Amino acid sequence: MEASISHLLVPIDYSDKSVFGLKYAEKLNRVLNGKITFINVIKGVDPIWSEFFSDVEREVLLNRLEEHMRKFVHQNSGLNDAEFDCRILRGKLCDTIMQTAESLGASAIVMGTSRADNIKKKIIGTNALRVVSESKCPVITIKSTPPTADIKRLILPMDISKESREKTVDAVAIAKRLNAEIMVVSAYTISDEFVLKNLRNQQNQVVKYIADRGVKCTGAILAVDDQVDGVLDFIDKNNGDMVIITTHQQFETVSSFVGSFAKSMVSAAKVPVMSVVPRHAYNVVFKLPAS
């Protein structure tokens, strides 16, 4: 039986970035029909908590902060109280986000991130990078206010690695829930017939796997000067609504948990990016029944 994609975790810091994540989580939840938990993390080691406030005063302050966050959510979304929960948590930001996601059994973390002014300026905030690289559940990053249109086209960059293929299961599961199609894209920069043959064979297998599970799917192989720019251009030209990547060193031979391709996609893609940790590193959330 297919696992429910039912719980999104969204960190809130009241910046424009967190509004992006808030609005995108709302958009996803309209289709997924689950629940959203918003969290605001405050420093747990701040001496003001123990030196200037009693236990009762701390509880009153936390309740007021939670009510402030609830008002913030209402002001920036059309969510009703039954659709979301708010929590004020103390601790280190990234650790608290990931620990909360694990304790809640969250299906995904949704985070707004800084925008790169130039497509070549491949930067990502330190906190977002750490959450993307270490989270045991998928992380969806978004850099602007999400469009109102439905999410109908998922872009799936694919190389010949095992980790790259593993995200296909997750892509199929979320495509089914969103009633979306998948476009598989493979990009290469060298004129090597052996590499090209392997890419073609793998892509044909992946496209067939997806189509056999009832999801519309097409494939494309690109000869490009730069893999990142080639995939980004493909996303733009084909009106992709979300990109699904794995947080390993795609398209390269050097091993790295979050490689340059993954970093570039998260920081430079104009559309939301779902980063999936390789299958052997975490328990799969987006499961499908065997067939």
C-alpha cells in the first residue's frame, strides 16, 4: 500500500524566504490533503531564558510567540487551523529542524532559500545546504513566491549512477499524487559512444519503469558544453514545475554527499527543487506498492 505523503515541515523565521516555503507548502498540501507543521527555532542556550524568566514566564512567552507565528501563517496563506500546527522550539537551528522532521515522521521539509542574482552565482545559504545534505527525508527548496498554476511537470535529471536511479521511486510517487508528468533528462559533455549508449539504455529503462506505473513520461538526452547550464536551460524551455535530484555527486566521478551539480540545482534553478538523499542513507518516505 502506498505511503501517505501527508506531513510537511516548514521552518519559519518571518523573512521573505520563509514566506516562499510557507506558500509552497500550502500549495502542495491543497493536493496532498495532509498537514503542515510550522516551526520557529530560537537559541536554546541564550542565558536570558534561565536568568531573567521564571518557568511560568517562559511558558507565557512561548505561547505568545506561538500565537504570533499562527497569525503570521494566517496573514500569508489561506490555511485554516485544522490544516497546520505551530511550534516554538529551542536549540540549534539545523539540528532542531532535522530532529523535528524525524520525530514527526515528516514526509518532506519545505524551505525558502536565498535567490542567486546571476545563474553563474551558484550560492546557497549555509543552513539550507546543511539541511539539504543531512536530512533523512526529502527537502524541497524554493527561491520565490510559487506560481498559482498546478504542479504538472516534474524534471528528473539522470546520470548512470545507482543513486541517480534511486530517486525514480520518489518521483513516481509524488507525480501520482500531483497528477503530474515526468520528463527524464540526461546531459553529457564528452563524445564517448560507450557513455552515450549507457545513458540511452538507462534512460529507456527509467522511462519504461515510470510509464508502466501509470505516469506519463518522456526522455531527452542532451549534448552540452556544461551539464548544469544544459539542464537549467532544459527546465526553462520545457516549463518544468519542480526538479528532483539526489544529494550526491551527479555527473562527476569525485564522490561527495552534496556534489557541485546538486548545489548548482538548488541555488540556480528558478523552480522548486526536491533533494532526495540516496536510498541507502535513509528510510524511504515516498513508497510505492510492488508491481
